[in-house]
Amino acid sequence: MHYTLRLAVAMCFIGHGAFGIITKAIWCNYFAVFGIGHDTAYRLMPLLGSFDILMGIGMLVYPIRAIPLWLIIWGSLTALLRPLSGEPFAEFIERAGNFGVPLALLILSEGVGKNWRNILTPLQANTNIDNKTYDRVLVCLRIIVFLLLAGHGWLNIMEKKGLLNQYTSLGFSNADKTALTIGVCEIFAAFLVLIRPWRPLILAFFIWKMSSELFYPHYELFEWIERGGSYGVLLALWFALDPNASFQFKNKWNAPFSYS
């Protein structure tokens, strides 16, 4: 879980930063929330993008606690700017992986502690996680997965133009019906994860998200990388549901199921 979440945090930073470097036009709408004009926004984008990429590399090389702590704040803010700029609130929910994954990583690493100087200490992969910490991580991961699946399903039901374009480009003759079907299935899956996560199904969702995010009409690679939180949280949840993780953990969450 530690390395999965670390990589997911890095992907969020690097992917988001890449959009700043290439100056993604829609970002002007988000800068406008703060009263920042078009020209100034284009000058600021590469600066913010470079900082994001630097943080992403830092997460891979020397992962101090300040990096995921900052991404919780930054990821929440950038996600909130979407509904604040006039986009549907589902856009915020669907990006729960951006701020939820660093939160799960900090919980797994026992936060920053009582001494705030700890934010400059590196995160360590700890194989001796107690059951209380496991329970907290599991609840966090389940909520994040619920939000991102429900948010994406909601956007499908709302017939988001970008999603309809994807389905059309993939050869679906009735993109509206396809979006509705996928949306209903994703929302059902979201509640299933929240109520009763099942490890094989989580793996199927992981494969689905990694595959479906490949079909953006523009900036495919950067879009896929930026959404690393979506894949990372699903894979981390799959690891967390390992029945061999801990005796108490297995009894509490996996008792109805048996795994070979």
C-alpha cells in the first residue's frame, strides 16, 4: 500500500504539472475564480506546473510528509475550482483520488504526529501496522473509491460532452445510451464498495479505470498520468483487503469470503 500510494501521489503531481507546462486552456476558467486574467494565467501556468512536477519527483526520491500534506490542500483546491467556475459538482467528487490518496498515505504513515517538525521527515514503509491504523486506512480508501466511482458515474448520467465524445470515437453508435448504462453501473459499483468491498471486484474496477482513462481525445498520456490517484486508491484497497494482512483485519472485513 505504501509504495502504491506514493506512486499515485507522484502521478497526480507530475500529470497535473504537465498541463501547467503545456498551458491547458481550460485552466483560465479556474484562474478567473480569483480574478486573474487570461494573459496572467498563461504566465502562471508553467510556474505552477514546474512546482507540481518537482513535488512529484520529490515524492519518488525523498518523500517527506509535507508533500502529501500539501497535495491534500492543493488537490482539494484545484478540484473545488471546477464547480466554483461553473462546472458540475460531480467534477469535484470524481477527483477524490487527487486529495484522498495523499490523505490515505498520511494515515497509513501515522500522520505528521504532534510535532509539526515531522512534516520534513521522510515517509517509511512500515510492515508493522496495527489493526487500528489498518481500519482507518480501509475506511478512507473505501470512501475515496466510492466518491470517484460515483462522481464519474454521475458525469456519465449527466452526459458530459467529453465522455460522449470518447464513446463516439470508440465506435458506439448511441453515445447517450452508453453513457447512461456506464453511469448506472459505476454508481452501483460505488455503493457496493462502500457497503461491502469484495477483493476480486476491486481488481476488476482497477482494470476498468486504468483502461477507460486511456481514451481522452486530447493529451491522452498526461490525462492518464494525472488520474493516477484513481488507480492507486483502487490498487491500495485491493492490497488492504488481503485476508493475510492481519488476523483482526481479516475477521472484521473478509469473513464472508474465502480466498485461496
